[in-house]
Amino acid sequence: MLNMLLETVTIIGGESVTDLTIAEGLIYALLGFIVTFAGIVILIFLLWAISKIMAFARAKIAAGSGKKETTVSEPAAEGEIPSEVKAAIVAAIAAYYEGERSNCEFKVKRIKRL
């Protein structure tokens, strides 16, 4: 019954055609704005909550892994090149290509001891 208050019906050629009045259009627009705004607020809240949960989980994992494990590098087997020498070879190749100014995509950014 309430939805019929704003409805205007025009009879054209024996068919009834419902007109959309300015008031009805404004109400639909207002409802659309409200639903869209509420949806955006809900998405922002969900992303905020997920970030808080992830931060809590990371803090818990970091606290739990406070014990550092020390690893002893195993001596290279006979005939195997030590890892320090491999790192030096890679660095030398990268320095060579850097000096040549070639378009090589090979770059050494960091050498980290494991």
C-alpha cells in the first residue's frame, strides 16, 4: 500500500504504464547512496579488522620464535665448491656485466650468510 503512494499510472493504448516521478527517483537515489556508503563502511571495517588480526598473529609468531637457532655450515664435500667461493663467482660475474653496460637482467642485490 505504501509503495503505491508515489506511483503514477498512465494508460497508453489500453496498457497501464507506471511513471517514475521526481520524488520516487530521489528516494531511490537516496537509498542507493545509503546502501553504497554502508557497504564501503563495512568493507573498511573488515579490512581494518583483518589487519589487526594479522598484526596480532605476526606478533605472536615473533614472540614464539624468540629462540634463535644457530646453524653450523657443513664443510663442503670433496670436489664441491664452498658457498663462499660460489658467492664470489656470482659477484664477479655481476661486476663484469655491470662494467660492460649490457642489458643483462642478472643482478646481485644481496649476499646473505645462512
